[in-house]
Amino acid sequence: MSVVVDTAGVPPADRAEYWHEAVCRTFIPLDVALLESEPAPATITSHRLGSLQVSLVRAGPQRVERGAGLIARGGEDHLTLALQHRGTARLVQDGHQVELRPGTFAISDAGRPFAKELPEPFVFTAFHWPRSAVGVSEEDLRVLTGTAFDTGGGTAALVAAYLEGLSRSADSLEPCLAGRLATTALDLLAVLAHERRGRSVPEAPEAALATLARVKDHILRHLGDPDLSPERIAAVHHVSVRYLHKLFRFEGVTVARWIQRQRLDMCRRDLVGSTARRATVAAVAGRWGFVSASHFSRAFRAVYGMSPREWQAVTWAGPAPGPVRLLLAGPAPGRNPSSSGFGVAV
């Protein structure tokens, strides 16, 4: 579900105050100064994708600042990546000044003072996330800020392309799938941080992790396809099946098992969703790529310790008994737990 702020219906004389309040209410505490005598209409369209907040911002010339006083009011534990689409921008943080033009991006840290000036009408997409959602050190995160990333090639181009695709489909993604795709985006940012520091990611080179991220994204977008297989996945990504299996060693699980676990998790959520009482177990299983209801039931029991119908009965009846709670509390083997925090900033 999108959240939209639009100043078109606000009298021009009141737009500056309205916009400032809307930005602070929607994002984080900021000083916002519009650079037009009669501000043009402006909009912010936001979506929540797991631990990411994605916001498309269209507005006229302005300057935003965040000093120590505003940092003390909250939001200091988040970072923002701004992908410029139209207009130019100048970001200053930690003594570094970067110029942004369409097709480039920069990252700002809400925990340290910064200023951003946009001297002409602009459009950019802001991706905001809690620093804890990216599994890298504070030193790694700092190499991402105060730098303009050119998206003409390399890992920065991969990050930008993935984020653009994610933002375009944000309003059509189911919440659980959106969270997984957002996690992939954060994985790519971690790869970018390691690359900027000139060292490899533990246990895997950057190129391999980037390919793995693309493969996981493809799988998550095609979970409902019963013909999804290692052979087809490898062909789409122009790699050998052997190399594909090698990539998933970083996950500690086979390709087929990783796919099955994602499907089972989607089914488990759907079985107790708002429409679950009107859907059969077979229909839920088929929706997520299981061709046999009996095979689905066996796989479900093997992972969750009960049949799909028993899971429905226990969940609808109330909190699960101790042994089942313990079984479902942690991530499935070979998976990383998803982050739950989120925030937004521009």
C-alpha cells in the first residue's frame, strides 16, 4: 500500500510550511527551506518493503539540513540512498561534497550532520534502512557515505538497476515477498561496501555474491512457477548448473532445498492469512509451485512438525504450544533471519 503526500491542493502561500511538516512527519526531523518564491506542487509516494522504505520524491528547488539538534530528535540509526532521476543535487557530509546528476546515487547517514541542496526541479527515489539491517561494520558503512556512485558499470550499476526494478514493482509486491527482495537489496549494498574497502567478502568474492543475489531475486519472483529448476535458473543467468550449485554453498543448502524452503514459508503465511479460510490446502500449495498436495503436506510436516491443516487449527486457536513455538521461532537452516526495523529519510 502506497502513502502519498501531495501539495497540489494546498494554497501556494501555505505550501512551504505544509511541505516542511509533511517531510518531517513522513521521514525524519529535517530543516527544509524551499528556494522558490511561489513553491510548485510537490509529491512523495512511499512504500514499505520489509526493512526498506522506498520513497519517490518530486519537488522544486530546496535545501535540507540535519544538524545535531535534529539528530537528537530521532532517526539517527538510519541511512538513505538517493538515486537521482531528474535535476542535480549537492550533498555535504563529513567534510565531503558530492555532486549528483541523473543516473548517480549517494548515501547519507542520518546519525551525522549533513546538508543537501537541490537547485532545480528534481525527481529522485530514496531508499532508507536501519544500519543494523546490513551485516557490515560501522567502518564499512562509512565508506558508502559522502561518495557519488556512477552507475555506468560495476557493482554500483548492479545496485542501481536492482533498486530501480524494486521501486517500480513496489506497489504490486506481497509483503512477505517484498521483505525478501529488500533483503537482497541490502545484501548488494554490503557487497558494495566491501568492494569500496578493497577487500573480499568473507567466504565469497564480490562477483559471486552479486550473482547469488540476482539468482535469489529471480527465484523469489518465480516461486509460483512449478517448472522452476536449477537448469532453467542457470540458463537464465548464463551460468552452468555446477556453478549455480557452488553459489548456494554460501547459503549452506542446495538450490532445490532453498527454493522449497521459500515456497513452504510462503504457504505457511498464506494458510493463516485473511483469505485462508476460503482457500484449500491444495490451492495454497499450487499457488507457490507445488504440483502435488500430498508432496506439499509431507514437506510441510518435515519442516514444521505438523500438517498444513494442523498448522491452521493451532494458529487460529491461539498461541502454539511450546514445542511448536520453538520449532518455528528461528530461521530455516541455510537462511538468514530477516530484519524487522525500518525507517525513512530524504
